[in-house]
Amino acid sequence: MKKAKVLFVSQEIMPYLDETPMGRIARYLPQGIQERGKEIRTFMPRFGCINERRNQLHEVIRLSGMNLIIDDTDHPLIIKVASIQAARMQVYFIDNEEYFQRKFIVTDKKGEHFADNDERSIFFCRGVIETVKKLGWAPDIVHCHGWFTALMPLYLKKSFRDNPLFAETRVVYSAYDDDFPNPLHKDFAKKLAFEGIEKGDLDVLKTPTFANLSKLAIDYSDAVIKGAPKLNAEVEKYIKKSGKLSLDFKGADDYLDAYSEFYDAVLEEEPLLVD
């Protein structure tokens, strides 16, 4: 029996960023899943506050060089990689000078969210998919962590569903308590226009709030995990209403086995097909 392949996509992973509950899970979950007999790949954004020298990031020339068009503008895609030796695990970083050189994550020094976080998220999610295509690696499961990854389910189920690499892919979305206070850019839905995505698919983003972006991710995912003990009330309600295969929050002591078993349950289901 072939090993299941799990692609982890997270907006943060320790030790590259300061420790948070999400960053900790995104660091130890791939290692634990690999130790339980599955193949893994892991991606995160190369935020400007990541110390490249200390963490020994280097560019992967054969994977870099593509341009992604967002809102009629070309943006070069740069791929970097680093290793977590203790885990025998590589982490791929999505980089772009305009979107990821600033020395912050999603907020500036005053705590204000960047006005282009919508485009940064689009670039990151599409960059991950294009890089996986170049790697020729067909994931059985794509596990997305955090709102910055919330477009992955939409892209995989609409824009890339006819690509043989993703035809049988199941998407798992982990919802966290990482709310942002104000809606994203009012033209977010328009910028999302991409092959296979129709206007009606984005109705929920007419007001691009955290809750609505989370709803979009849930709609196009095969399964959902509560990544925090307490979620945004609207999101929590939507998960229940969705009827999707779901997993309640698991603590540090038991999440590895629970997630591994959940992946197995997800793989037994037919992948979600959308019109």
C-alpha cells in the first residue's frame, strides 16, 4: 500500500516565527505525521521578519522564476527552502519582494493590518499550488492552517480540479482564533478572478470579513478541524451547519494521533466535487 501524501500549508511555523499555538502545531504535526508513515511537504510565507541567515534559507532556482498575475500586475514567485534537522523535514517558503520583504507578518508596527493582505494571501496560495505542480507531487490531503491559507480550498476545488495532481486531493481546513478586525480590501473578490472561478462562487466575499473568508474555506474543504478551543462564534456555528466531517479541538497531548486518524477517515470518503 502506497504511503499517503500530506501537504501542510501554514501561515506560520516555529522556529521561523515566534511561537504561537498555530506555529507550534504547524512545526510538530508534519513531523508526527511523517513518523506515522505518511509522506509530507510543508509550505509557509517567507515573511520579512524571518532571519534567512540564522535559519539557513536558500533559493531553489529550478522552482523560482514564474510570474503570478494579480489585479493585472505581474509578481515574481521566489521559492526558498530550509531544513529542520531534528525532524528530518524541509520547509518551503513562498517569497516575493513586494509582498514579503517588510519586517512584519500581517500587521505593521502600530498593529494595523496591511492594506494588501488580500493580495498577499492570493499570491501565497497560488504560489504553493504552482510550486507543488513543478515538484510533480500529488498530495492525497492538503491541510491548511490559518486564514492566510483560506483560498487554498477554493483554488484546488475550482481552478486546479482538472489537474491530475489534484484530482483526488482532499482538503482539510483548520480554523483558528486568528480573527482580523476589519474586512479585507473591497476588491478582494474581483482580484480572485481566476480560471474556473465564477462570480457566484465568491458571493460570500461581497463583505470580505474574517468570518466570511472562513466560510469560503469551509465550503470548499472536504473536512474541518477546530484548531483552537474557542473560535469566532459565527465560524463555529457555520462548521456545525456545514455537515462536513469535522474534528473538535485537541490538546497538545493527543492531537497527533487524533489528526492522523482523522486523515485516514477523510481519505476513506470520496473527494468533494463542486460545480
